[in-house]
Amino acid sequence: MVVAYLRQHTFAQTQHYLTTLEAWAKDQETRIPPDLPPFSQQEDLASARDVYEDLATRVLGLRRAAIEEFKAQVWNRFRERALQHLERLRDHFLKQALAAVLTDLANLQRERGAAQTKLEILRNTCVRERQELINCPRASNVVVVSQGASDSLADDVEHGVAAILHSLSQSGDSDQLRAAFLRSGTAGEYDPLELLGRRQEDLMAQIERAYEAQAQEQATRFQIRSEALHVVKAQLQNLVHFSAPYFEPSPQWRPMPTPQSPNFLFASQAETARQLAEWANEHLQGVKFGTKDSPLGHFVFFYQETPGLALSDLAIAPAAAERLDAEESKPNNPEPTRYTHKLGRRKFDLRAQIGMAQQWICDTLDLAPELFPALQGQPYVSYRTPDGISRDVYLKDDTNVREFIQQNGLDSLIRLLAEGLARLGRDQLVQRMDQRKQQAQTREEREALTKRYEEIIRTVFPPQS
């Protein structure tokens, strides 16, 4: 039913309809008085004596008609008061019903917003993944020396001949070269007719001798080694940094001294390796690159090693050991390291981090969308960079969220969302969570919401030790 409805109505139309309906219900609920006045059965009959004892109506014979008319007026007034009281009684119960309807409309608005958020995140994810398939981005540690469609041998010959003729015409040596080619071998005179009596092999050999210098210059014009060194030098600092081991040691860790450098640059040509190592060492502090031969002629490998590094030297080691001990100490634990494995996937798997971030964003916007400002319909949270510059994370922009996680980590995004939810207060947040769980249609959905909400409460309002 929902899918059929969304095929004919947009989210904007649904939001407009719900907003209009909610405004109308609030207006009707406000107009109804909060208290129901009591119903009085008393009727004013002070004028009854005048009707029954009036001399004029008696003389004219109209007393019976006057009494009937008086009785009809009394009963009509009583009937109108009774009907008005029934309307007030109806409105009294209607006011209570409208209050419940307003709550349901507010929940429906939040569900609509959550559904729209999920679809927008799905759309952005599909667009990003499709764009990645189209663009096929190159790895950051690959440097392209030359690209484009390669020429055929005939094209190279044609371009080379044109370049030689252009060079000769510019230098003014074309007549001298032609004279040397036509000169007779015996008398030293110019005799073009002599060419007619020569064999084809002799003519080809003379052409090669005459144009050998120019041909060699064209053939050696493009040198892959010189081109590679020229291009790679501009990217060398990034290549050196990308080859460095990625880890965060503890403050007490010191690198182990070694008699030989553990850093090597592998290349097939010794001169190329020497030149690259000399440039690369300009970007290294301490241990420098050595050079080693490689059988792969078109590849250069940068290898760096940190010898003597133990797990206990990592900055995360104390926290990881404490958490592992706490998990393994739990009774009836069938898999002592299951939380460690899950933590590892969440900390280092970017796809898993983005999935967790999307779930946090959906739950946060579902519980308290009014706490987050929006720009052109895009809710966002603000933060400051290490330089003190204020920046925004647009929560429904999957690419923007992905870039923020890559630069600052998932914990930073969760902290920003938790700070926003904290402004709501613990009691109000728990109340909204309970209302949301009451809307769950299945037991599994309610249990999933309970687990996520427990994690949100622990994160937003951590227990005091």
C-alpha cells in the first residue's frame, strides 16, 4: 500500500498534506473549550401566569391557542439547549480524540522524514557507486608517465620524415645534403643521371648513410626513463609517504637502530634507482633509501619498514587489552574474542563505518529532527577543523559523510550527533524512543530499535563512574 501510494505521490506532496491536516486539527482542538459546562434542566416560567390569566385572550376566545403557543416555545427553548449541550459533549470527546490524532500525525511526519532520509541516502550511495564504476579512479600511489592512444609504426615513420624535412628546411642544410647524396663517387661531380644506373640496395644504403644522424635524433626523441624521472619527481613526496608504515605508536616507543637501512628502492636500471633514491631521501628524516635491482623493467617499488615494532608499542594497545580482558571475563561467553573482531571491523572497515554512520544519522533525525539546522532541506552539523575553521557535515549527503569519516573518523561524527541529542535531555529522549518503539510492527523490529537506542543512550549520556 505504501509503495503504491509513493508511486503516485511525492514526499513533498505528502509533507504538504500532513502539515495542512495537522494545522487544521490543531485549530479545531484549540477552539474547543477545555471544560464541559453542566446541563441545566431549569426553565424560566415567570410569564406563564400572564398567559393563563390574560383577560384579553379570554374575552377573544384565544386562551387555548395562547397556552399551546407558550408551551411550544418553552419546549423549543429546552430542546435547543439540550441539542447545544449534546454538541458540547461531542466536542469534549472530540478534543480528546484530536489530541491523540495530533500525536499520530507527528509520528507519521517523523516516519515520513525517516523514510525520505533513507531513500536519499540510498540514492546518494547508488550515485556514488555508479560514479566510481564510471570514473574508475586511479590509486593514489600510481603515477602515470604517459597516456593516450599509441601510434602505429607507419604513423611514427610519417611523423619522423615530416620532422626531418622541417628541420632541414629551417636550418638551410637541405641543398648541401642533397648535393652530398648526388655526388659521384669517382669524379666528385654532381650527376643526377648516375642514380638511374645504381642498384636498389646501393640507393637504400646511401639513403641510410645520408639521413642517419637525423633519423637517430627522431628515434631517440622520447626516452621513457627521462620522461619517468621528470614526472615522478613532482610526485615523489607523496610516493615516499604512501610507502611508509601506517601506525600510531605509544609515546614511550623508540625506533630500533639497525646496522643497515630497512628502506629499499627497487628498480631495474641502476642509474634510475640511484637518481630516484637521491631525490626520495630528501623527504625522509633519519633512515634513508637504499637501492636494489629488480627484474621488472617498468616498475619502481618503494619499501619502508619499521623494525622491532610490537603490538604493545601501539597507542591503542592499553585500551584494546582492557576491553579484551573485560569481554573475556564475562561468564558463559561462547566466543571470548567476538567483540574484538567486531570492533576491528568497525574501526578499520570503511564500508562498515559508513553503514554505522547512516544508521546513526537515520535514528538521530528520526528522534529529533528539529535539533539540527538545515540548508536547502539538507540537515547538517557544524564542527571546527584543527585550524579553527568552522565547517559543516551534511547528514543526507553520503559523499560528504564519507569524506568526513575518512578525515576525522567515525567517532567524531557520532560525537557530533550525540552532542545534538544531548540538548534534548535524557527524559525527553527516552520518551521519544518509547513512542517510536510502540510504532514497531514486529517483535524483531522492536528488539532492533531497543538495541540501537540503548547504544545511543550510553553514548549520549555515559554512566558516571
